[in-house]
Amino acid sequence: MSATTETMIRARGLRKQYGDVVALDGLDLDVERGTVLGLLGPNGAGKTTCVRILATLLDPDGGTAEIAGIDVRVDPDGVRRRLGLSGQYAAVDEYLTGFENLVMVGRLYGFPRRRARERADELLARFDLSDAAHRPSKTYSGGMRRRLDLAGALVAHPDVLVLDEPTTGLDPRSRLEMWDVIRELVQGGTTLLLTTQYLEEADVLADHIVVIDHGHAIARGTADELKREIGGERVELVVTHAVDVARAHRVLEDVCDGDVRADAIGRRITANAESGPQTLMEVLRRVDAEAIALDDVGLRRPTLDDVFLALTGHDTSDDAPDPDGELLVGTTDAAGATEAGAIGHRHEEVTS
Ligand SMILES: Nc1ncnc2c1ncn2[C@@H]1O[C@H](COP(=O)(O)OP(=O)(O)OP(=O)(O)O)[C@@H](O)[C@H]1O
Ligand SMILES: [Mg+2]
């Protein structure tokens, strides 16, 4: 990385506890200007807690966070001037129209009335909401609300944007539209932290991914590094008759290299598909030759559950404690040199 990189979001040892629940347990984050960090984790991992601390809505119990070099605790107003937030639950007043919502945000930022109206019109046009501008936003679809919420986060031209699960609950088409909007923002130079429960989303949008569980990072790297670590696509068979699970298991063991998983109740067997479609075809030839009846067959991209299983040995719903330490799948050291693909366990790291 060049000497001109500038860390726009920086967190060190963030901790937050609610009663007995440790929501954040020493989280470190770095997001360089103009890049996208995907914070990936299951329900309750601590994503929203982290987002709220970065956005000055919540005080950490320990650690520090800086936005564009401004400490969130020392100068929260300064942080708010630089940062736009779009929350997990859209902060839209549903009795106001889309236009009124955005004008209100502009006024809260101290824009004169006329400037607030101009900015609202600009953003409504940009997010394809002009036709619905003067309808109460309670008549908006879920996708339209998320776009309006994101527009609200952009009113004051922030150069750092934090999006908490921007596409959760959206249908596939609205999700793709939201991805386009986000990519456009990033091309315009915005620095972005987004949280998500979808590996695919982090893969598409993020330059770097931090996987968190129980409030701390369990892996970090680029999407490619993570996928290399957890394996790529998987071939998945669902056999018609439970008695065939063992035979199908043997077929996958023969064709694929290891890591065959069987769910006997669901009659589902999966394995790494090293060569993608070629692996699938070879599996199908063998299944056919052995006359194993199938209900379903296909190639599947890794999901968050696959990531968790590979990294922690348990799935996202399992509450088993994590191994301490963190898997580094490609890391940037203090001097800025990238050590792609390096894998090792890291314990508490002190960075000045
Ligand atoms: N206000 C609160 N009071 C008590 N516990 C809380 C509070 N907010 C969060 N928690 C707990 O802290 C942990 C982290 O919650 P957080 O909302 O940050 O997770 P998340 O990763 O955003 O989850 P999700 O994917 O469901 O949005 C959870 O165990 C949650 O129950
Ligand atoms: Mg959340």
C-alpha cells in the first residue's frame, strides 16, 4: 500500500457488555479511504453494537474508535459531520413523505430550507424515488424504504458510510439494486463499512472481510482468501431413500477430496466441488451408475454457515465457545506489506 493511504475507520480493542452479555470483546478494525470493509457475522455476533459505537450512538466500555482520525468519544459532533449511518431498522418516519423525510434530515444538519429541499430532490432522483416523493413513506415497499433510509444517510455528503445489514429482508431484485447503489457510492470515493449475514454480499461488495462471532474477529482477509480457506463451491445431493445416504457418501468421498458432510435426517450429503461443474458431472455419472435415486442435486456457493463450520467447527446457531485467537487469511502488517494467504493464529495484538 502507498504512503497516501488514510485510515478512515479505526477501532482498537472495542468492548461492550450488556449485563452478563459480552456484545463486543476486543474488536480491532481498519478501513482505508475509498475501500469497503464487510463485517460478517450471525445474529447476535455484535455487528449492530459495533456500528452504533462507530456512529456515536453508544459508548464503548473499553477500547477506542476513530472516524477520519476523530475519536468518537472526544468529538462525537465532529464524527457525526463526517459519517452517514443507515441502520438495520430503517429510520424513516412513515407518516412523512419521502421528500419530507429528507428535508427534515437536511434541516437537522442545519441546511437552509431551500438547500434542504434541493438536496432532497437530488437524492430522490438518484435513488429512483422521484415518482413516490410525495407519498407517505408508509406506502413504500421494503426496498424503497431502505433506499430512502440510505438517501437520508447521504444528505450531508459524508465521506464515511456505515450500513447495517443494508439488504436484509429485501427480495433478490431489490438486493441487486441496492448492491448497484452501494457500488456507485464506493466508485465515488466513499469509505464504507457494511455489516451482513451473507457471505455472498461481502464477496460482491467488500475489499476486506472481518468475520465476527461473540464480539470478536475469528477471521479476516479478502473474499478470495476466505474462500480459499473454507473451500469454494460444494456439490450437494439429496437422496430419495434414507438407506442410500451411506452409498452416496462413498461416491462423494471417491470423487471429491475429503470434507464430506452428511445429514442423515435431511438425506443431504455435501462435499467440496474442487472443479465445480466437472466435479458435479462426475458425481452424477457415478450416482447414475449406482442407481441411487435423487430428489435434488446441484452446486452451491459457500454460505455463512460453511464459513463458520470451517473456521470454528460449529455452525452459526451453535453457542459453543470459540477457539481463542483469530485466523488471518492474508494480513496487512504495521509496515503496510500484504502477506496474502498467510495463515496463523493471532492473540491479542497491540497496535499503537
Ligand atoms: N440493548 C441491549 N441490551 C441487552 N443486550 C443487548 C442489547 N443490544 C444487544 N444486546 C446483545 O448483545 C449481543 C450483540 O448484539 P448485536 O445487536 O450487536 O448483534 P448483531 O450482530 O447486530 O445481530 P443481528 O444479526 O441479529 O442484528 C447479542 O447477544 C444481543 O442480545
Ligand atoms: Mg444487528
